[in-house]
Amino acid sequence: MGVWIAARLDDAPPAGFPAKLAALLAHRWRRLGNEAPGWQVIPCELTDRAGDVLAAMVRDHARAWNLPQAFLGWLDRNVSFHNTLVDRIVTGAPRADREAIEATLGYHDPCLTTTELYNFLAIEQRPGQPAPLLPLAAHDPGTVIVPDVGPLKLRKLAILNGAHTALCPLALQAGVPTVGAAMEMPAARAFLTRLLQDEVIPALDLPPDQTRSFADEVLRRFADPHVHHLWHDFSLNAVAKIRARNQDRMTAYLARHGTAPPCLTLSLAAWVLFYRGEFPNAPALPPRDSAETVAHFASLPSAADPVVLASAVLADDRLWGARLDSPAFCRALAARIAALWRALDAGADLPALLTLAD
């Protein structure tokens, strides 16, 4: 199956990075011939298996431009595309202290950004691929070369990203603006510890020692006082994030125990109320998703009828790609929606909200 290619080889330059890379590689091959040394391409986008995706896009451009089969053969033999996993919390440009930082630096930096000290880069070297020429792993303890980045991606997605997604709506509705502010509360740390140890890690087919140590590190990273990560930023496209990060863990817990996972179910209840705007201060914290998704939640029953609302949410395969409305899950979600709705109306703080998972 082909793809529609807008860029042309003779554009100066072609639009889009894959087209630019395809044109540059074609120019290299034409000038230097079939014996030209190729390149190692190590994309660091958060796209799943970014190396494979970029390689396919380069080949699609080459075919659309009717480049010779000899070039495609050279590309396959001499250019390696490596999948990667990047893990570093980056919160963007500093807001409150930019001027003070630039005064210390002595110059204006339009690209100034804030990151945590922690860094992790996994570069995939599959069987048959050459070892990376850049000796990053030899000089940086945060860089590793692995035969498959898949398990590391799952670990990050389920534990780090899943924890963010689980706590986000509860913190927002309780008026806690940042991850660091939440982690100052023992109740939030206890909630995340319980979530990871009881509901997430047992559902992962990964070495327990690696997942538990990673979970401990994640909680330390969340508490970094220098990283001001806004919960409302995490709420962007939350339905897609729940599906990617938490849904498999919810269904795995349900299958294993016959009951719904307490922490993840409370989180889902909070997301439902968040999307429906049924919590105090909702006008100041609108859902950040497609107009279609926001309108869809608005069309669902009110939290005043939690049983009907829970059933409607879990039965909706447009949201989750499958029906999740088992009786046990429906009962648990309805109970959490009702309890959370009452607690929010009464002005409960975050520690009080988190007790509703008990």
C-alpha cells in the first residue's frame, strides 16, 4: 500500500524531515556511488519505534520519487535506523525565573528550557544492525545499548506515564497545580506507591527487581523541587493517554482479582468528572482534547446518576476500543463517581479524595 507524498525531490529543500533525509541520502549515493559509507540514524522523537517509522518514510519517499532500485539496495545495506527510548522530564521554558537565569548566564537564550537532572537513553541494536559509532554508552551512564527497546518502553509507559495519568485529575480537582506540590503530601506518595506496587507492576511481564527499582526512582523524580510540572499540561488528550498507559493494567487487575483496581478506578472516575466539568472550578480547568471527545462526554448522563454514567462510559468502545462494562467494573466505577462527586462538592482536599480508593 502506497502513501501520498507531497514533497518532491527537486524542492529546495523538500518539506518535512523524512523528505529532507531521503533527499540528502540520495544526493550522497549519487555523488559517492554504491560504495559510499552510509549513516547511522538515531531519532529521539517519542514516536513508538521511531527508527522503523522514519526508515519506512524515507523508503516511501524514494519510491515515490522513482529513485533507482540500486539506491534502495544501498539504503538497506549501508544506512541503519535505530529505535530509541528517551526518558527525561522536560517542563519547557522557565516561567518565573527566566530573567534571573539569563542574568546569571549573561546572555538571552530563546531556547532556554527546564529539565530534570535524570536522563535515560536506550538505543536499540537489533541482530544484524551495526553497533552505534557514537560511543554514548561508554561515556554516559544514562545511555544503554539494548537488543529491543520494547520492554523499556512498556516500563516507562506503565510506571512513569501511568502514574502521572492516574494522579492528574484528582490533583487538578483538588486545586493542586503541580506534580511537586502533590508529592509534598504523604497521602499522594502513598497513593502512587500503592498504585504501582499493587495494580501496575504485577500486570507487567517484566523483571520485578527492575520494575520496582524504576518505580522507586520515578517517585523520587516526581518530588524534584526544581521541576514545576503543571497537572493541567498532563490533561492534554487524556483519553488517549488512559488507553495507552492505564487501560491494560485495569483489565489485567480485573481479570486476576475479579474486582476493579481501586486506585485506577478512582482515577478513571475523576477523569469522567473532569471531562464532564462536574467539579468545583471546572470553568478554569477545561478538558484539553478534541472537540469531538469533549462533546461526547458532555452528551453522557450526569454524575447525579452514577450507575447510568459508569455503564455508559465503560460500554463505549469509541472511547476505549473495546467494551469494558463488566458488572464488577461498572459497580466499582459507579461507587467511585458517586463518592468523588460528593467529596468534591464538600470541598475535600487531595488527601481526602485519595482515601476514596480504600
